[in-house]
Amino acid sequence: MAASMSMNMHSSNGALSATVLRSQKGVMSACPELFSRKSVNCARVSSLSDLSSLGSSFGATPLKWALNDKDLRKFGVPCHGASAKNSTSFSPGQKFHLEDVIEAQQFDRDTLSAIFEVAKQMEKVEKSSPGSQMLKGYLMATLFYEPSTRTRLSFESAMKRLGGEVLTTENAREFSSAAKGETLEDSIRTVEGYSDIIVMRHFESGAAKKAAATAGIPVINAGDGPGQHPTQALLDVYTIEREIGKLDGITVALVGDLANGRTVRSLAYLLAKYNDVKIYFVAPDVVRMKDDIKDYLTSMNVQWEESADLKEVASKCDIVYQTRIQRERFGERVDLYEAARGKYIVDGDILKSMSKDARVMHPLPRLDEITTDVDIDQRAAYFRQAKNGLYIRMALLKLLLLGW
């Protein structure tokens, strides 16, 4: 694809402006050798090799000119990543074809299977190589504008178990410059100068996509309001495969707060990648699954059905995926929250109706929607599910920073 763009490198007084370029590792580095020259007004750039040649001609080292696909697109330069869908390679040493992890729709079946294989390798690393230095020298920034326990700690644990370091802000909404009115874009531009990858949770749907469009380093969506939670969906599907032994031909009940639950939205998108899947939606009327997910499933020929009878549905399912009713999404409408809470509870009676090979899952935290006596049943998979989050997140960090 032949295309080019002009990089204007002169200012009103004839001095070249100092464009800052990111190296292969994600560290910001300038090219003073280039920008001290006054004889060049602009450069025609259409590829990485053009940039490298340009830098060399002015004494810049190749490393300082090393840009990734994301950088190139920011400058308007075409790159192979744009057609990665047609040329994905999972060979060792190849670049991971996704620059960010923002939504579940980014993944196809082949990519999911390949990520799961890396996750299995990460499980071996965690158990057999506690001193791994795979990501030594890399820094991960965690920006969490909403509360988190499992997601934040599992990402930080994943980074440290691979030898990397962590910069963290647990309550960025209150204790970062966001409290002073700083825009998300400015925060991201600042933080990317200190780190190699950003993991962000935000209270607004779409915030992760905005952050990824701003950053020159990888961004992972750790949950954006009622939008999506793609890494949770990845670990959920990974857990289903590990627990049930298959992903095609399964029946899943999504239960609880389906209107505000970003986990169930992302999970529905991923389940649609598989064959002969049926999904039951079991939710109080005020938090029923939104039409956009239903329409998507229909377009993908996935069977779905709404039901008010959890016991009957549980008897038909391989997976009962329970979620809590999210008080924080109701604002001042406490009456609606109280009306929805407690309507569907997984307890001993529900377990009795379930197959012995079925599983109960939950993204956690739970309140009272799964009774504690369920915990001792081998079908309760939610704490194993949480552990699997470590391996999936180790895999994603490795892939985004090092490739396959």
C-alpha cells in the first residue's frame, strides 16, 4: 500500500522542532542530531525503513528511530498492522498483532487459542520459575479510577512475577491530578513517559479507547464503567475451557446485573466466537441484558433466551455465571437497587438442580448472590477462575511487550 505523508520539521524562525520519538521498548527518546540541522524543511516518509534511513543520514542511531505500528499511524504512516487480520502469525518471536487490549471484539478464535497456550506456559513459569526476568527493565503503570482488588493486584502480580516493575495509582479519581481537573488525555500523555505499558480502569464507558488513541505505548482496558472488561472475559473463557474441557456446544446462564455488568457483556462477545453455544439471560427486569448484545448474538447466529426461572435454567447449563447487582451504577435510585438485589441467588437448591459436571462462576466480588455453603462444592469454580486471571494477564503483558 503506497502512501506517504509530510513531517514538517521547521518552525517560524527556521529551527527544527523537536519531535520526540518512542524507542522499541516504549521509552521516549529525542534525536538531537537530527533536530540541530537547519537545512531540512520536511521529509517524505512512507515506511519504517524510510524513517531509519532519514535518521541515519543525519547521524541519528537506528535505535532512536525505532517506531512501532502505533507510532507510525499517529504520524499517518501506513503499516502492516492494519492488515494483521489477514496475516496473523503466532510463531515464536513474532510481534503480537494487537497494540492494545480494549474490547472483546478484537479477538478471534485462533488468537484466543494462542493466548490460552501462552497462559498455560505462564502457569509453568509461576510454579517453576519464581525468579523469571522475562520482563526485566519494563515498567507497568496501573491507573485505576474505580476500586479494584483482583484485577489490579493480579496485573501487578503478573508484572512482578515476570521480573518487571510497577507504578500504581489505586484511586486515581481522587488522588491523581484528575481531582484537579486534568483531562484523561493529559494524564495518559504524562504517564506514558514514565512507563512501557498502561493498565487502566475508568468509570466512563469508552475511556479505554480514548486512552489507547492518545498513548504511544500499549493500553489494557481493566474495565471502563458499564462498557467492557476484556481481560476478565479472556480469563472467563480460559476457565470454561479448563473446567468443562470444551468451548463449542456449551450452554451458559448469565445471571444478575446484565445491564451494568461489563464482564457479562465482554463474555457474550467472546462466546459468540464458538459454535453451537446457547446463552440464557436471567436478570431482574431493571437490569436485563441490553439490546445491543442481543442483536450482536443474533447476528452471529448464537441462540439466546431470557428466563425468570434460575432453577430451571441451571438444570440445562454447563456454566452458571453469577454476578452481583452493582449498587454503584444506580446513583440515587436506591429503590431500584433494592428491588433487584437478592432476586436470584445461587444456593444449595440451585446446586441440586445442576449437572455434576456443571460449574458456577463469578467475576467477584460477591455479596449474597452466592451463599458461602456453595464454596465447598467442587462445582464452585470462582476462586480458580480468579487465579486464572494471573496467568491470562501474565500472557498479555508478555505478548504486548515482547511478542509471541
